[in-house]
Amino acid sequence: MPKPGTALLVHWDEGEAEIYARHLRETGWHVRVESRSGSDAFGYAKKTRPSVAVIYTTRLPSHGVSLARELRCHSLTSRIPILFVDQPGAAPSVDDSVSPDARCTTDDDLVTVLAEMPEFLS
């Protein structure tokens, strides 16, 4: 049985971010939404070390890529699992060069992918 924790959800549209966050909260996750800046998201991650960083690449993918690289380069955040979320049917916005251990999914499969991540299995 998965053990949800705290997810840092990064999406560059606040309204859409809240919709996605609500869906995660309904499945037991505590969610911190960041839609203003990658810098704010990084600061939060550094301070609290969430269980996972869920980075939407459906808008401004380059900002999500920059945030992922920043997370991987800092000792306090380098072990936070990263999950990129793209639109169904879209070509992936990121590749292994960003973070070889990051996973990619779509919003439709997000909850399932989180539940199957080894970090969250009891």
C-alpha cells in the first residue's frame, strides 16, 4: 500500500495547479503548489525536502527543466524524486540529460505512477 507524503507541485498556471493539487489531496497527499517561480519552488524544496517534486512541463517546459537541474545540483535536494508531467500523446519535454533518475508521466497516470514508485511503497 502506498504511503503518500508531501508533494511539491510546480505548474506555471495557478488555476490549473490547484485543480491538479486537489486531485492529489483526494488520494492522501499533502500538496504545496508553486506557480510563481522556480526560485520559490527551489527554496521550498530546500527548506522542507518534500517526498516528491511533481513538475508540470505542459507550460514553460524550460522552467521545469531548470528547476530539476537546480534540485539535482544541491546537496539538500539532490535525492528528492522528480516526476515530470506532460500532456497525453505529447512528445516528452525532457530527456535523461536533465535528471537520469527522473520519471515522466501524464496527468491521467500521475496518481498511479506515484503509487508505484519504490520510494512510496511500504
